[in-house]
Amino acid sequence: MNYVFDIDGTLTPSRQLINPSFKLFFLEWIRNRDVYLISGSDYPKSEEQVGKEVLHAVKGCFNTAGNVYYVKGELIYRQDWEGPQDLIDLLESFLEHSSYPIKAGNHIEKRIGMINFSIVGRNCTLEQRNAYNLYDHENQERARLRKTIMEQFPDIEVSIGGQISIDIYPVGKNKSQIIRNIKGPIHFFGDKTMEGGNDYDLAKKLHSPPNKVTQVQNWEETMQILKKL
Ligand SMILES: [Mg+2]
């Protein structure tokens, strides 16, 4: 069995560092197992979050939704994509028209193969991040943005990931693209496997045996489940 773990919300709190005792447990757990990581973030961010030891202990790490692949620190492939100007214009108009009062800066981030967009902005504090997440739960702002983009750009896909942002990429260039790089059955752990979430496309392809999907709320739940495996 291959094990694939989402990072944000599954192995770490969103965009934050791995808990030190969980890290020790996880390093032990992945010994003699075929483990891969997948994240919407770029490789340097994943390295900051889980550390080099974890990244070198797993078989591979897929970043920016599988558009980049690293094995033990070595780049194996990357697929670039420049979003069209019309899309950038639309994102800027979202920013201008959103009624959310705090705009902390760094709203449109071009990553390899995708664009990450956030109304509150990635420069926000942890407090502002949590506040936006609450606002979004109540107002479904990210779900609305997602719908609007996908209506206007049929060849573009949008998913909701982390706490404050959406990921935008060409159709099919989502987390599910990593499957072709992994031989054999996959047990996938993710926190956003519901429709519209950034683990959904991958989870959808793995829902039947011999594959398996485990939806978790946070890294604590992941740890509890791994202890029993
Ligand atoms: Mg996640």
C-alpha cells in the first residue's frame, strides 16, 4: 500500500509548522512504508512546515497540486502555467468588490502550475487568518468566487484549500494528477475531500478498493488513526 498525505490541515495546522512530537512519531511511522506528500503550497513552504528529514524520508513530495514533484530534495518535474490576463483582471475586481474589510496584502500569488488567490491576503496575521476563515464559513465567499471563475473560464478549475485561499489551475491539473506517478494501491489522507475542496479530485479517484480515502479534521486525528494502522 502507498500512503499519500495532504500537508495543510492533515499533517500540520494550515500553513503552520508540524507539531514536534507528531513529527517524531511520523518519522518513525513512515519507516519501511511507501509514503508520499501532496500540497497546494510550493516545496520551500513544505520544507519549512514539515522539515527536511520528513521530506527526505518519504518517497516523494508533490507540490502546487502535483504540478511539481521532488524526490529527496531533487526536482523531478515541473509544469508551468501562466494564468490569462482576463483571469487576473477578474481576481483584481473580486478584491476591489469584496465586502471583507481587511486586505493584508499578497492576494494573487503565482505558483508553479497554478495561481493561489486570497481576499484577506497571505500577509495576514494568524488571528486575521482565523477570522477570515470564520467569515468564509458564514458567508461562503470562496465558494462564490470559485463558481464565478469556473463559469467564466470553462478550461479553468478552482478548489478551496487551507483557510483563506482558493487554488486556480487548468482543468485536470489538480491533486489527482499525482496518481500516474504512484504504482499500486493508494491510501490517501486529506482534510478537504468534500466537493470543492482541494483534496476532492484525488479522493474521488481513490474511493473504491483497493484504494482508500481517510478524511481527517486535523493532524491530531491523523495521528490517532496512524497509531492504529
Ligand atoms: Mg489540506
